[in-house]
Amino acid sequence: MYDIIVVGSGIAGSTFAAKISKFAKTLIIEAREKDQIPKTTNVFPLHNRPFIQEVDWEDKQIFPNLHMKTNYKGYNVDGIINTEEFGAPLGNMTYLEELIKKFLQICEDQGCTVKNGERVNKISRKNNCIEVYTSEGKLYQSKVLVISTGSHSFELQKSLGFEAPRSYTGVFTHLYGNEEKIKENCEYNYIYHVNPSISKKGPLFINRGVERVEVGYLGNSSETPERILLKFDRILKNYKLIQPYIEGLKSKSKPIVVKISKHALKKFTQDRVLILGEAGGLVTDFFYEGTLCGVASADIAAKTLKPLLESESNFTHNELIEYETVLKRILLNKYFKNGNASEYLFFNAGKSLKILWDTYTKLISISQRLRRDIWEAYRIQDIENYNLSGTKWAGESLFKMLPTLTKISLGPKFIRALFK
Ligand SMILES: Cc1cc2nc3c(=O)[nH]c(=O)nc-3n(C[C@H](O)[C@H](O)[C@H](O)COP(=O)(O)OP(=O)(O)OC[C@H]3O[C@@H](n4cnc5c(N)ncnc54)[C@H](O)[C@@H]3O)c2cc1C
């Protein structure tokens, strides 16, 4: 019997297991083989750091470069957040596959068992434990089960009575070149651009690592994978706004179509069971920050479970509810509201989306206050006390700058967004 079984070792499951396996007999079951963790180049803001004490921030294999410059790319004017203006980086860029490998190494060093290439296909509840069945025909038992399966296994959480978050599709690929060429093409570590013809519910983005950039878009809900791949190919070849940044870079493999889920669940705990990361819809609206949510939910879950393991608890819902309460207090009650209000406003703007986005990027370019607020949002170390007055001020300033007709059509949405 294990103390804890973790199903899924993406960023949420691997961070959690690295924290808890010091104190508990832990088993990780991961459907992918060890060498199949997909390569991803992610924006990793400084506000993620309080939730991770286990890694070396100078490790260039994991954090290839600092995040110095972001471009909220408009059609006419770019909204640029340049670290030089405020004196400190926005955080890091990370190769997420390397961060996950590091956490799994820590787990193994602490005596945790990792089963790769096994898919959990059934979970059942017994009086004093949880039983987990896998594709290999194996049965494992544990006192606590942690579901961190991302958007890949909603049927498992549903079988236990949890809900599933809303799911969207995205696509991404890596393009490669030598570092001088990549820097010559693109001075920004991160480009975020909104175009309703590409996606009505998410951005087109470029994340710059070293000798590689990740390009993709998120938030589609209606297109088939085949159509998404064809459209993405056209964007990479023809979309004028991004051509200078990717010119001369080469791809080495086919783009990958992925699911991404957001809109946090209402409940994350039951007797003996917790849900972490994207499986719980823990990805911010509008900005699609999933790594913050993965590492924060992992840290909060580990801190909840440690004293319960020491007191040989029965891990009842009443005892585990602390995880849910703290998760809501730290992540959902304030920080999530920023993305929530932005998503409501931008991705419900219909035909006015382009003009709204263009006005927003213009506002960033002229307002040092907004640039500073964005810079601070990346860097805040105490996310629980995120100050929403900046979001409100940005909304009001944006509204004032809109053309009269757009003001009339979007007025009610601005008012509702204020109360999000
Ligand atoms: C293209 C793209 C770009 C992104 N960029 C950023 C970014 O720059 N910054 C940021 O903060 N966020 C970003 N995100 C979001 C973020 O990467 C994800 O939300 C986050 O990585 C999810 O982590 P997770 O551990 O919850 O889930 P996952 O990474 O999906 O991990 C779940 C794991 O569970 C395993 N699994 C699933 N089902 C089973 C099963 N039945 N049995 C065993 N194993 C199972 C899977 O194989 C997988 O390894 C991006 C997302 C996408 C799609």
C-alpha cells in the first residue's frame, strides 16, 4: 500500500511528487514513456518562484534565458514591456520538459517509484484506500490519490464524481536557428497577439528560448485537428505580422495539436482524493498561465498533506478541504479575476475584438502606469495579495480611448467586467 499515488507527471504532478515524496511512500503513474515528455518553451514569470524551492534558477538547461522583453503585439502599435524601463526581469523562460525531468529525478532520489508507460484506466474507492487499475493490468492501492492528468483523462475524474473543466484546442511547433539569427529576428522573449480570424478565445504567441522558438495559438473550440494544422501552416507561411520574427528558422517536426482546459472547477477534493493543475481547470483565463497553477496547486497540496501524513489521518474530505480553501485564497480569489475580466471583455467583444486589442496595445505603449502594473504582475511574490485596482484602472482607461461607436456597443460588457 502506498501513502500517495500521483496519476500524471506533467508540471503539476511532478512538482507535487518532488515535494511530498520526502515524507510519504509515493508512486507516480505516467502514461508517457520517460523520453516522450513533449518539448515546450514556456513563459515562467517570477511570481512562480515562491512555489518552488527545489531547483537551481541558474540552471541554463532548465531556464535557458531571462524574460527581458514582452510584446503585446497590436496591428498598428506594439505594447512593449521592456525590463530596462523598470530595472529587473519579468522572470525566466523555461524548457518545461527539463524542469519536469529535474523534479522526477528528485522524486527518484527520495525513493519514489515512477512507472512510465502505464495508463490509469479505472479508479475505485474502498473503505480504507483507493484502488487504481492500469493498462498493464496492474492494481495499486494507496491512502491518497492525486489526479494531475491535465486535459487527457477527464473520464477518470468524472468516474469519481468530479466535474471536468471546459476544454479548448491549440497548436504549437518549435522553429530552430542559430542564436544570433534568432536574436536578430526577435528581441522579445514573448509575443502575445490577438486576432479573431486565428482564434476567438486565445492568443497567437511566440516564446523565445535559446536556438529555438515556440510558436502556436490557443483557444479554438470548433475546428478539427486537420483544419487547425492547415490553418497553422498558412499562418506560419503568410501571416505578415509574425514573418519577421520567424524568418529563416526551420522546423524539425510536425506541429502538435493539443487540448487546453481552463475555468477552474468548484471542487478539488473528496475523501482521499485531490485534483491538481489543468485537470482542475487551473489555467488562467485570457493569459493561459498553466505553470503557475501547476506549481502553486502542487505546493499547497503538499503543505496540506504533510501534517495529515504525520498524524496518520484518514484523509477525509473535511481534512483535505484545507487544500481547496488555500488554493482559492492564494490563486483564485484575486489573481484569477484579472484574466477572468480580460477574457470576458476581449473574447466576448465579437466584431469589436480587433479594435479593442489595438486600443489596448496603444494604451500599453503610452501609459507607463499600465506598463509598470503589468511588470509588477509578472514579478509579484505574494500573489494572494494581487492588487486588482490596476486591472480596474486599465479597464477604465481602455474604455475612454475607444471610438464612440465601440464605446456604445461594448459599454455594458465593460460594466460587467468591472464586477468579475
Ligand atoms: C501550446 C501551449 C503553450 C503554453 N504556454 C504556456 C506558457 O508559456 N506559460 C504557462 O504558464 N503556461 C503555458 N501553457 C499551459 C501549461 O503548459 C499547462 O497548463 C501545464 O503545463 C499543465 O500541466 P499539468 O501538469 O496540469 O498537465 P499536463 O502537462 O497535461 O500533464 C498531465 C500528465 O498526465 C499524464 N496522464 C494523463 N492521463 C493519464 C492517465 N490516465 N494515466 C497516466 N498518466 C496520465 C499525461 O501523459 C501527462 O504527462 C501552455 C499550454 C499550451 C498547450
